[in-house]
Amino acid sequence: MLSAPHILIAMILLPLLGSILNGLIFRPAFAKRAGVIATFFAASSFICAALLFLNLHNGAPSISWAMDWFDVGDFHQKWGLKFDSLTAVMALVVTGIGSLIHLYSIGYMSEETGPSRYFAYLNLFLFNMLVLITSDNLLGLFVGWEGVGLCSYLLIGYWYEDLDKAKAGMKAFLVNRIGDAGFLIGIFYCYTIFHTIRFDEIAKLLSTSSQFDLHLLNITAFFLFVGATGKSAQIPLYVWLPDAMAGPTPVSALIHAATMVTAGVYLICRMNFLYMLTADTNAIIAWVGVATALFAALIATSQKDIKKVLAYSTVSQLGLMFLAVGCRAYFAAVFHLMTHAFFKALLFLGAGSVIHGLHGEQNIVHMGGLRKKMPGTFLTCLIATAAICGIPPLSGFFSKDTILFSALAGSNQGMTLWILGLVASTLTAFYMTRMFVLVFLGEYRGEAHPHESPWVMLLPLLILALGSAFTGFLGVPHGLHIIPNYLEHYLSSVLIEFPEQATSVSEHSAMFIATGLAVAGISVAGFFYSKLSRAESALRGLRPLQFIFANKFWIDELYYLLLVGPFKRISAFLAVVIDPKVVDGLALFPARVSSGVSIVLNVLQSGLVQFYLTILLLGGLWVLWHSMKGWVI
Amino acid sequence: MKFPLSITYWSHFVSVAMFSLGLLGFLLRKNTIVVLMCIELMLNAVNLLLIETSMRTNTPEGIIMVVFVVTVAAAEVAVGLGIVLNLYRMKGTVNLDHFKSLRG
Amino acid sequence: MREGLFIAFSLFTIAAASGVVLSRNPVYSAFSLILSFFGLSGLYLLWGTTFMAMIQILIYTGAIVVLFVFVVMLLNLQVNKESSPNFLIVGISGAAVWFFSLIILRVLTQAIPNTLPAIPTDQIRTISKLLFTRYLWPFEVLSLFLLVMIIAIFAITRTQEIPHGGEKQ
């Protein structure tokens, strides 16, 4: 009989098995089968996750398992797995949406030659993500963290023959690495303070004793947040995510909307017992989050590439999640993570469907009127867009309002944070509607022949649409007194509850204001963009602003000027000057010395017998002289 | 017959002179065969010394040693000249300056 | 009288030895060698070893120098194939070497007594008896040695005939 820990291990290892199969065995001839195999393994992992969830739901305690890993001196590290309610939520989201995206990829990559590499990487990603969320200590989490970073690199640069795409992959990996450095410092601080890096042990230490230096705790929390910044694309390390759109669209859906970028949020929620105590770092997190949300939303209003709009939208929504975390509303962050996974994945897959139907066109200026040509995609994307704008009763409404209200209630600068969050949400509504209108409504402005996508691609869209619509009912806030907040209750065993606080604006009012602003944003965008010419004429005054937004505030160029350029120049200098001359010179110096000495000594080896004998004679005389020195001559 | 002491000195004189001449020729001459001859000179110088000592002290060992030296010298010259012949066949010359293949 | 002869033979030998070292023509060197051997033989006679004197002439001049001359003629060595040695250098360094060697020799032979005994008349008998009793072992080894040398010479200098004609060394 399979016990729960075995199912847990199976859940994690099944995608790895699929990845190995696809990576090692399949020849390009088995193109379509590679996708089926990969989807099979992903789906079986989802089934395991579901089984474990049911097991947990029926009252069993969280599942743990440990295996000896390595010992270094006093540091004994076990490879530990833990499956509690937070892991359950994450696992279901990751494997469920992951399986749907695998299914979708079969259709999307049908014109590729040799997609077995793609599916191998996709499965590998799933494996690493599962490692990340099931680990019971920071180090195991970091292993999964690095693994998803690797898979992200491999998948973004999937079409590596195109140099720009390969560079995008490298950029993702390198920027992530910077965050990882911060993460590692955070782990080191953690170990120094607590002498353990297991979550339950740290939680116990923090709850029982209070002699920890608050300043040190803040520093630890800050460095872990730096790691989260890299992985979850916050300021200043978000620059890789828009470029990551160079990869196939399902990859963007899975990795950059639903799963990998949420790893940072997951990390902080996992360590919520630490972050409850670190007020200073929390302020930083909240402000960085809301600033990112605003910043990315502004950029998204002027983007023309459909995937770039969605990329910046992701950055913006992640910013909202960090806003929640910074205000100690961990449940709100996880809730929004879940709902965002659904509608963002849906949006990306819909965009993929559009791109696939238009045979590669990604510029929304050349789209339009796809409502009639691609009805399935149109309907599902309509639901997703409404969800992200926060229209009740779709899921986005509930999760976003939870966040905004906790921002208002949860910190000293709550009012400011709340207002900024509202602005970001309104902008979200604006630019998402803009995109929707330009893509699906009006008349078709392009030159290709759009067609609807096959069922393998539409089915996931449908399922995700259902999720986007109804998932919100799992986490209805208390304040509405409609149905209990199932999700919050479920996660209460792991996440510390958000403290109730009095606020100047009641929860109901906040909800109304937010929804009203969202509707306003939708209307404005709908009005202006329904006819493209109307938009251009009306917004002429805002042209300079639009120019700034469209150019992403030139952040990439700034980074290149300040960081990348000098680094490259230093590297070139080192490679061309220092390495050959100094290092090689130093290494070759003994060789050159001995070479020179041997050239000098070569004179003694003239090859002439008489020369040798002369030397011999002289040597003999010298010996004779010394042996006779004692005698009287 | 008694020997005057002075011929001891003269023998030493000759012996050492022959030896040094042989040594110098051995180191300075370029013709291989002449070098071999100088070796003979040196050997003979030693022979003279041995005989002188042996006769002066009335011991036969010196003379016996000389017998051996002469034998070995003869054999050695024969082999040496055989080698010289081979060298001549290889290079066409017996000039020692041309045999430098072990150089370096 | 004896001393006078001794001096004469000594100078003669030294002159012949110089001839060996200093002449340009290898044939002249060979002949000078013969002369020096004759001189040496005379010296041996003056010391009273008739046996050694004969051995010297028989073996050295009779065999070894013959071999030298034979090879010189065979190779048809030309005169002046080499630059002649600088006489001044040879002379001075020769003098130096001789001087210091003589001193060393004097020092080294100080301990040997000068007893000046009489000449034994049956020299050959004494030597032969010793050769076959006390020094039998080196004697036999020496004969074996000569055999090995003969084989060695044969091996070194033979030429092999290759079936398609021509010779291989």
C-alpha cells in the first residue's frame, strides 16, 4: 500500500522521469509523442498532488519525510520534504496549471522539429518547482530555486539559433543570479542566527524565545527578499522578465505567470514567522512592491507587443503580491498568487493562441476583429481580462480587494499605499482593456488569415477560464459575510492570520471604490481604443509620456550604461591584457627561466669529445688539488 | 748492477713529459687517429713509471702490471681503430669537430 | 756513462713524443711514435729489464703502430685537413702541465724507498712464475678479454652483403 510520503516522492519524481525520457530517448521523429509523454507525467504528478491534498484535507497532519543528505563539520543537512496546506495549494496550482500548459504545448509546438527538448525542459521545470515547494529547509528550497532558474534559461533560449533569444535567456539567468547572491547571504545570516535552516525549527525558535536581535532579523529578511526580488521580478531586478518573452508562449505562461515568478512570494510566505517580526524590512517590501506595480503598469500602457503587455502586467501583479506581504497579509498574497496563476496563464495561452492563429504576428496594431475569427479564444480571454481588472464576481476581484484592503489596514502608511495600489489597479484595468479591444474588437487590420486553434489548445483555455471565474469564491473576505473564507482557514495552519485593525475606510467602501475605478478605467480604454484613430488623436497631448512609457523608462539602457557596459569592458581588459600577459606570464615565468638557463648551459653540451674530456680533466685536477691540500707540498 | 739515483729523476722527467705531451695532444688535436696515438703515448709514460718503480724497489709486480697494460693497450687500439673506420665510413672524415650529433 | 746514455735516450723520447703531437701529417705522427717507442725501449734496457724492452718493440712497434699506419694508409688521410695546433699554446700549457705533474709525482713517490738493489738475472723466470701462480686469474681474464676484443672488432667493422647488391654497415 502506498503511504503518503511515497506519493509525495512520486509527485516530485514523476516529472523528472518524464524529462529524462524525453531528453534521452526520443528522436525527432517522435515529435508528437514527446508532448503526450510529457503531459502524461505532468498530469500524473497532478493526480498525486490531488491525492495528497485529499489526504491532508481528511484530517491527516502534514506529511514529512527526510533523507540524509550531507554532513560538513557540525552542519548535518537532511533532504527533508514537507507537505502542509501551503504546499498543497502551491502543488495543486503548479501541477494543475502545469499539466494544462503541457497539453496546450502539444498544439502550440506542433510545427516544431524536435520538440522533445522543449518537453524535457518543461518537465524538468515542473520537477524543480516541486522540489522548491516541498522542501522543509532553505537549502532544499534553494536547490529548487536554482533549478527553476536553470530551466527558465533553457526554455527562454529554446530557439537558441536566434542570438537575441539566446541573450534573453542569459539575461534572465544572470539577473536571477544577482538575486540568488542575496538569497544565499540571507541563508547564511539565517544559519548564523538560528543555527538551523529548517522552517519548522526556525518557527519554533522564533515563537518560544525572544532574545534575537531585531536588527539582525531585519537584515536576514532583507536579503531573502533580495533573492525574491530576482526571482519574482521586482524593482530593480525585473528587467529579465519582459525579455523572457522571447521564449515560446506556453513557457511564458507557465514560468513567468503562474509558477516560477511566484517562488519569491512563496519564500516569504513560507518564512512568514520571520517576516511578522521585521517591521523595517516589511516597509521596504511593501514600498518596493507598490512602486513596481505602478511602474510596470505605466510601461504596459504603451507597449505594442502583446506578450510584452502581459509581461509587464505580470510584474505589476507581482508587485501587488509583495505589497500584501509587506503589510503582513500572507494569505492575501497567496490568494492572489492562485487567482493570478489562473487568469494570467489564461491570458498568455490566449495570446499564444492568437499568435499561433496569425502565424507569428505579435504586434497588436496589426490585430483586431478576432472576435469573429477566433471565438473560443475571444470568450476565454474576455473572462481573463475581466478577472484581472477586478470585475466581481470573478476571482481577480476578491483577491485584489483583499490585498488592497490589507494594505490600507496593515501598515502606518496604509493610506498612501492603498491609494497607490488603487492607481496601479486602475491602470491595470486600462491597459488590459486597451489590449483586449485592440486585439479582439473592431476590424482586422492585419494581412494574415487568422484561424481558430485546435482543441488541444482550446481545452486548457476553457479549464483556466473556469478557474479564473470561480476560484475567487474560495477566498471571499470575512468582511462581506457571504460565505466563509475557506482558503484562509485552510492556510491558517501555516500562515499567521492577518491582524484585524480599524481603518478609516471600511472594507465595503474600499471594495466599491476599487471596483468603480476599475470600471472607469475599462470605459476610458474601451472608448478611446475602439477606434484606433480616436485614440491617437485624443492622446496626442500625452505623446511625450507615452514615449517614455513605451521605452520602458530606458531602464535597460541605464543598466547597460552603468553596469553591463563597464563590466564587459573590464572583462575584455582582463581577457585581453591581464590573462595573456600577467597570468600566463607568471605561469610561464619558471618555464622561461629554466628555458633560458638551459640555453646557457647548453654550451656545455657541445657534442665534442675533447671538450668533455677537458672539462673532465679540469674537474679531476680540482679534486686532486683539494685532496692534497692537507699535505705538505 | 746498482742504479744511480739520478736516473730515477730522469725517468720521472720523461714520464711526466710524455704524459703531458700526450694529454695535450689528446685534447688539442683534431685528427682522431692522432688522438689515439696520443693515448698510446700516455700509456707508455705510465709504463715507464711503473717499470722504474719496480726496478728501483726490486718488486716484480710493476713489470707484471706493465704486461697487462701493454696487452690491454693493444686490444684497445684495435677496437678504437675499428670504430674510427666506421666513423670514416659514416662521415667521410675523421675530424673530431664533425662528430657533434650528441650536441644539445 | 749510463747516465749519459740515459739522458740521451730521454731527450730522444721526448723529442719523438713532441713529433707525435705536433706534426700535421698523420704518417709523420705514426713514425714519430715508432721513434718514441724505440727510445722507451732503450730506457727500459738501461733500467735492466731486457724482457720489457723486447715486449715494447715486439708489441708496440711491431703490432700497434703497424695497425695505425695501416689505417692511416687505408683512409688515405690528407695532410692539413685540420688547422695545425698553435705551438705556443701547446708549448706553454705543456710546460705548465709537466711542471705541476712532476711536482705531484715527486710528492706522491716520496714514500717509496730508494733501495737500489741489484738486477735479478732470471727476470723472465720470476715474472712467468708469478703470472701463472699469483696472477693467474688476471692472466686468464686477459686472454678472454683479448678474445672478446677480437669478436668486438669483427662485429664493429664488418660489412654485410644485401641480396640485391650493395653493402650495409
